[in-house]
Amino acid sequence: FSFIGSRSSKTFKPKKNIPEGSHQYELLKHAEATLGSGNLRMAVMLPEGEDLNEWVAVNTVDFFNQINMLYGTITDFCTEESCPVMSAGPKYEYHWADGTNIKKPIKCSAPKYIDYLMTWVQDQLDDETLFPSKIGVPFPKNFMSVAKTILKRLFRVYAHIYHQHFDPVIQLQEEAHLNTSFKHFIFFVQEFNLIDRRELAPLQELIEKLTSKDR
């Protein structure tokens, strides 16, 4: 039973590109270079002289692309039948609401929830008033609260993959990729206090394990 066929570089949603030659592109390249050094605590720190909003924006886009790809590798295993609710283990269940189209949280399957979630994130990232890509266009005053909501929701996709689909991740040999991505994500949100501890509870043990070596 081979998984090789399904391991294309298909993403769940189209990749969000940062325009080449832009300052945000330079920041992304800087982030990739420092990540290569292997010191994640250092890699997530705000580079000297940079704008915090812009740094958070670039990394948020990057995490969206990473999760998009990671979830894309296991979509065959995350179905209406296998995951009738969006959960992260037996104690945590998520209901979807975006505050505009769906105001009252609805219970739905994990694939539907993740589709809603990733589409919603995409819409935020594509909104020039929230995520300005042009030099000199200021970030809105509510930018950080929007970024926090995006990251809080993206965390739920990691939590779902770890709790419900870790076996296929191992079979697909994506485990190191998933762990590295999640560790980077956690170090980043910890550095700037972007997600409430309560929200991280479904993966608390894993977070402690991944971050304890690097205190």
C-alpha cells in the first residue's frame, strides 16, 4: 500500500505568494535564512529595526502556506466519515463561526471546518486594508487582533492533524516536517504572546516536549 502517489506538493488551498522584490519578500528570505541556522528561538525574534506588524504579517502568511501544505498531504484521510466533528482529541471540539457570514457557531465535519477556516484566512490575507503589500501603506490599528485570530485558528489545524491523523503523517514520512513547522509556529506565537495559553491546551504536552530543549 503505497502513499507515494498522494505525496505530491498539492496544497489544500492555493499558496499565498509574497511579491518578489518587496520588503516583505526580503523579510521572508531573512526568516528562512535564520531558520536554517537551527536556532528557532533566535529565528523568531524581531529583526533589528523592523516593524513588528510587518514581521507578524510575513510569518502569518508563511504559516498559512505551511499548514496548507501539511493538511494537503492528508486530505484523503480527513473525510466526512472519519471526522464528522472538528476535534483535537476527545476533550476538544470546535464549532465554526466567522462573525460575518456565520455568526452563530455551527457544528460541522473537520474537512468542512478546515475548508471554512482556510478560506477565511485566505480572505484576510488577500485584504489589502488588513495585509498591505505596498511599501509605505500602514497596517490598520486592529491588525494584531486579526493576526491573533488567524493564528489561533491555524493552531486548530495543527491540533487536529496531531490528534486525529498522526498515523498517516508517519506513513507519509511527514513527521519531521510537521514537527519542525509546529515548533517554529509555537516559538513564534510564544515570542510575541499571540495565542492564549488556554487555546494551546490540546497540544500542551507536545508543546512542552518540543520547547523544553530550547529554554
